[in-house]
Amino acid sequence: MNTKTVSFYTLGCKLNFSETSTISRDLESEGFAKVDFEIGADIYIINTCSVTDQADKKCRNIVRKALRYNPSAFIIVIGCYAQLKPKEISKIQGVNLVLGAQEKFNISKYLKSNLDINETILMNEPIKNVKTFYPGYSLGDRTRSFFKIQDGCNYFCSFCTIPLARGKSRSGNIKETVLKAKEIGRSEVKEVVLTGVNIGDFGNGTNENFQQLIKQLDILNGISRYRISSIEPDLLKDEIIEFVYQSNKFTPHFHIPLQSGSDTLLKEMRRRYDTTLYAKRIQLIKELMPQACIGVDVIVGFPGETEEEFNKTVDFLKSLPISYLHVFTYSERANTTAPRKEQIIPMEIRRKRSKQLRILSLKLKLKFYSDNVGYIGNVLFETHEGNFLIGFTENYIKVKVPYKPGILNTIQKVKIEKISSDIEAYGNLINQKINIT
């Protein structure tokens, strides 16, 4: 390949963004020049998700979009979709190279070889052979970094393809992970979000664990604060919650997948907890940190979700002091066991239930924000829009304050004054800057 410009498009989760950024830095160190997507790059790298059918369709649309900007571009598809369905991707017109879960970290090797751009090349190791952990982190947004500390999953929930796309749970050790965190600490980043497929499983198969890791990160200089991204309720031990409570750097913001408020469906989904354990986790968080923000993942329309079972989910969610929902409409995925079950829910009913829970999410978020009027929080200001600075409190409330120069990418003490109709908080800066080491 004689071409040198490269552009990226990332679909899906924070983990994908972390990996895209890492691959981008690796290619730039190899002499490739990163350019904006619309410029018409010589090489397009599309990092895909495959959680739902919509993600697959989005990949196809991005390929077409890239070819509009440069009809002769060399197009590479990586990510979960590339691991799960490489042959399907190879049929998309314009795709030149498909790299699986392990091969995507060696893109420069393929770009420097003499590839035949007249045919699609598939490089896809069987997922059972993918055992190496590749750490990484995102840079570019100078306020926040997504830090990949773990990959893969051993849970094999009946609706999920992620273990088939990313392999078994694996991670680096604490020493290696802390060294990567120090790299982030030498940048302008103020906030680090710990990401992975199942981050609570950090250290699986070793004598190290997630709680030991966060204790080491907590005493690291150079990073002002951390967020724990999605963590399974069975792995969110009381000791972790108690540690976050006493930590000066780990924020009171938890995202805890539920998926269903029906114990019957949780068992069918092969989840490793029940609603009793889940409620206990929420209760302890709120006892220790009343202002804590708690997000919840929910799946609607799972096979066997009768009206009664769905109502159990609604009632259970309403009984919890949670802050918002991420609602997923169940979609059948190849090579999972859920589609084989009886009582498939019609798509019309799935969409109706999804809409109902999204409305509930808005109500939960409005209540959480309203309960925090008068709260004095620490806001990391990330963007400047019009006459306002915008950032998030430690408990993940989006806050706007009147513009002041020199405030971007700093953490300031702010009092929340009121909530807007579109569920944004308005606040006022108080006192001086907070210096957090």
C-alpha cells in the first residue's frame, strides 16, 4: 500500500472507542496520517458492533458512506461483527479486508503487505484461539478517556453473542494496568472510565481481582477521577461499593445491568443473580451515597416475556431508587439459545414495551435531577456551547453554567439551581477552582 491517510468510524460501546483510539495511535506511529472521515481517506477502518441487527445494518451504511467520499478507498472492517460474520461482511461491496478479534491489532502489518484490492481478504482466527489481552485507552477528548482493563466474557447469557465475538475473559495484571493508567495520567485527561466486556471479572483465573486494581488506581497521581462503567451485580461486591464510598477519586456513579425484573426470565437468560440480590446492591449504594447515580440496562421482548412478566419488570424498576435506564429491544442473534425458546414476542409488542420503559427512564431521570436541586457538586467542564459551559458532576448530572474563560477541562464546584424541560441542570460556579491531584 502506497497510501498514507486513514480515517476511522466506531460503532457500539466504550470498549470499541478505546480500541479504535489505540489502533489509531499505533498507525500514526507507523507513519499513517489520520484525517476526518469526510476528507476522503485512502484507508477507512470501521470498528463494528453486533449487539443488535441494527448495528449490522449501520456497518453497511458506513461502508457506502466511505465509498462516497472516496470510491477507491481501501476499506477494513474490524470488531464484533467482523469476528461473528466475516463472510457476510465480505459480500458488502467495497470491503477489502475483514479482521477478526485478534487480527485487528495487527492492521499495520496487513497494510504494509501487498494486498490484492480486487478481492476481499478474510483474516479471522477461531474465537477459542483468541487468548491474548490487548490493553488500550482513548485519547482525543482531552477531558475523558475510556480505559480498557478487561476483554471477553465467560458468562454465555442466552441472548448474547459477545463471548462468541470476543472470547474468554482475560486482562492484564495490576502492574501492567497501572502502567497504562500512568500513560493516561501524563495526558490532559481529567477523568478515566474503566471499560471492558465484564470489568468486574478483572484478574479472572489469577490471584488478583477488580477491587485490588481500583485500590491501586485510587492512589495514582495524574488522574483526577474515575468512573466504573457497566459492572455485573454479582461481581459488584459490597466491598467495592464501600470502597467507592470512601474514595476521593471513584465517582458515585454505577451502571448495573438488570435485564429483567422477573426471576423466571433472569433464569432463562442465564443471569447469575436474582432480583433480591440486585435490590440489595442498590440499597447499599443509596444507604452510603444518597446522591449516587445508578443506571440500569433492561431488555424487553425476551422470549417468554408475558404481559405479567413484563409488568414485574416495570414494578421492580419503579421500586428502586435508580436514575435512568438503557432499554434494549430484544433481537434474535445467531448461535444463541434464546431464539430456540417458545413464546417468541411479536416485534410490535417489543417496540411498545420498549417505548413504555423509555418513558419511565425519562421520569426516573427527571426525578433524580430534581432531587439534586441545591446539590453542590464537582463538575468537569468538557464543552463550550454558545454562552454556556457544559460538564458532568461526579454523580453524572449534566450541568450548564454561564461561560467563563479558562474553565474548560477543569473541575469546578457548582451549585445546581434548576432543571430544564429537556432534563438538563443549570448551575452557578461557586468559590474557586478545585485542585484535585
